[in-house]
Amino acid sequence: MFKRLAFVTALGLATCLPAMADPLVIFAAASLKGPLDQVIADSGTDAVVSYAGSGAIAAQIAQGAPADLVVLAAPEWAADLDAKGLLAAASLTDIVSNSLVLIAPAPAAVVGLDAASLTLALGEGRLAIGAPASVPAGAYGMAALQTLGLWDIVATRLLETENVRAALAIVAAGEAPLGLVYNSDAVAEPRVAVVARLPDESHPPIRYQAAIVVGRDSADAQAFLAMLRAPAAQAVFIDAGFLPPASAP
């Protein structure tokens, strides 16, 4: 039954797209690796994907990197590219959403979202987190911890990384006692345990947005963008720990 379901899902993705002459070049937020690879494989899309932090991707596109599509984990970076005229008109669309979790090397006990519990859980270590200035997960995390009155406890004890998957890897390797990542990251890594879930209302909605880069508005790019919102692709993302597209605030 499961094999049949997988076949039907893959068939559903594959029928969404026409045959493509040249590979699509996609720059995508690092937290999408895994499910986006699966969506591409299931659909039979000929694509090359470069994964990085959303801030780094935005900088690369601004410098003329030859990408057909971008998928970013924060609307601020997408809005910046759009304001610079670097995204094809009306192509920007929400793809999925996510939630924030605090992780520790598995197995681990639940950590309360209060000053005493967080201080005890950190011990002499640091909090692994995507750099708040350039990594959306870090920016969302900083906002959440500020809302919860916990930012001052960790602000001088951060282990900042270039993308959220790097923060995940550090905790999985036991090199940090705690990390702040997306729920989908925790789902992807069995060596970590979720020890706390940050309230959705403590930070802005986590919105992953995709768009076609200006000058690369091909039929293939349009078909792939539409396919990301189709039920088969959405099922892959949700199974990987993502959430349906969030509404704009």
C-alpha cells in the first residue's frame, strides 16, 4: 500500500511538468534540502539546486548569479530582491511555512521556556543558531527569545552559523548543548531531540517564498513554480515537518 501511495504521489508530481531542455538552476534556503530534493526527483525535473542561507542567496542574486528561481525563508529578503527589480513580475508566491523548536543532542529532557531552565540547560555551552543578521531561522529565533524575555540570557552565548542546517549539525554532533532550528530540521535529524517548541505568536510568521528571477521567466520555470504549490509537492513538504503556506501578517 505504501509503495503504491509513493508511486501515485510521484506520478502526480511528474504529470505537473513538461519536458525541459535545459536544467533549471534553483537557489534555495538550506532548510529545504531533503523535501525539495524529493519533490524534484519525484517530478522528474531536470534541476540543479544550490542550498544556502537566505541572506547569502539574496546577495548572490543581487550580484548577478545565474539562477532561474529562488526559494527564500524570509519575506524580507524576497521583498528586497523584488524592490531591486530582480524578480519576475507577479511571480513571488508563498510555498510553505514552518515552526521553531529548541533542540538538544538526543536523548534529552524537556526544557522550560524560562530563565532558570534555559540557563541550566546551556550549562557552560552555547546556543547554536543561524546568524540572526543573515539567516531567517536566526532572525525568527531572536525575535521569539526577545518576546519571551530570554534573549539577554543567550545573546553573549551564541554559536552563530551560516545557515540553519549548520546549527542542526553542530547540535547533532554534540558540539553544543542547545540549538534553535526549524521543526523540519529536527524531523530530518534523528540525533537531536526537540526539548521545547517556541510559540508561533512569539515571532513573525515563517514564510517561505519562491519567485522567478528577472530575465529567466521561461515556461519551465513557471511550471515548476506552480508545481511547488500543487497537492503532491505540498504533501512531501508537510511530511517533512513543514506547514502549509502562512498568511501574510
